[in-house]
Amino acid sequence: MCALHGGTHSPDCPRDPGRLQRLELQVPRGFALRGCRPNKTLQMEKIKARLKAEFEALESEERHLKEYKQEMDLLLQEKMAHVEELRLIHADINVMENTIKQSENDLNKLLESTRRLHEEYKPLKEHVDALRMTLGLQRLPDLCEEEEKLSLDYFKKQKAEWQTEPQEPPIPESLAAAAAAAQQLQVARKQDTRQTATFRQQPPPMKACLSCHQQIHRNAPICPLCKAKSRSRNPKKPKRKQDE
């Protein structure tokens, strides 16, 4: 008897045994609960394990990249320190060259003044010696006898020595390498800024710096990298005046 309908169970009654059997036949036994759940769970666990492994590798690579960048910064600082040291050295060399030139000019002025005085002294001494000989007196000693250096030969020799320009020593390999690396970095930066140009201009004529051996503009008076004065390997010889 059905308490809800007051008689036998209807097909739609929840307590109808036939309805329960019909529902069990429509859904395969254990399909939803025991068939699909283990496969999805296993697939999820595999993806989870791969995700953890990939994330650990990502964190490790981030740490390595940070260390690489720190090392690169240290290397760039060391390189720029060498380049700055090289620039300061060449700045001191330029100052010393100017000081030497000024000293040479002062010495040449003193040399000419001393030579003129020597030329004025020589005829006067000869005249005085002649007068002393007429009086029966001995001649006075020459300047070279009193002071060996007071002679025209000494002045000529000293002038030749003063005017010789000292040879600049070769640049150390470490500083040259630092200068080359700095120039390559500058060239790379310039190339990056010119990538948007529609055409490439013809490069200017270049020459090698005699100090740092890097390529600079042919007409540059001073090397932009090491600040050394640019000297021509084949200086122009002065034209000789033609005999009239």
C-alpha cells in the first residue's frame, strides 16, 4: 500500500521498487564513482608534480640570472675603472708634455741669451789680453779653463739633447684590452640607436690611435677614448725654399 496515494504504488512514486530498478539499469554500476575519478586524479597529480618541478627550475634560473647580472655589473665597473685610469694617465701625459715644451722654450731662451753673452765676451777678452801683453802682463784665463761647461760646443750639445722628444712607452695589454672593450660597447650602443634608420651612411675615414691602437676619425686631434693626442705617422716635411 502506498501511504501517499492511498493504494498501490504509482510509477512516479519515490517508494516504487520498480522505479529504483529502472534507474539502476539506466546508469552503469560504478561508472561515475569508480571508473573516471581515479584517472582524473592521477592526471591531476602528474600535472601538479610537473608544475612544482617547473616552478623550482624557474626559481633556480632566476637566481642564476641575478648572479650573472651582478657579475656583469662588477666586470663593467672594473672595466670602466681601467678606462678611467687610462684616461687620467693620458691626461697627465698631456700636462707633462705641455710642461716639457714650456721648459724647453725657457731653456732655449736662456741658451740664446748665454750664447750672445759668450759672443760679446770673446772679443772683449781678446782686446783685454792684447792690452795686457803690451804691458807685459799675462793674459787672463779663458772661460773654458775656469769652467769647462762654458763653451759653444757645450751649448750646441745641450740644445740637441733638450730638443729630442722622448718616446712614449707602449700601453699595457690590460689597459689596451679595457679600452678596446669600452670602444666595442660604445659601437654596439651606437648601432642599436641606428637600427631604425632607413639607410646606412658611408663610414668616415678612420685611422689607428698610436696610444690605444683603436680606430678613430682620421682628422681627430685627440683620441676620444684615451684622450691621447693624435700624431701622424707620416708628418709633412717642410718645403725647402728654392734658391733664387
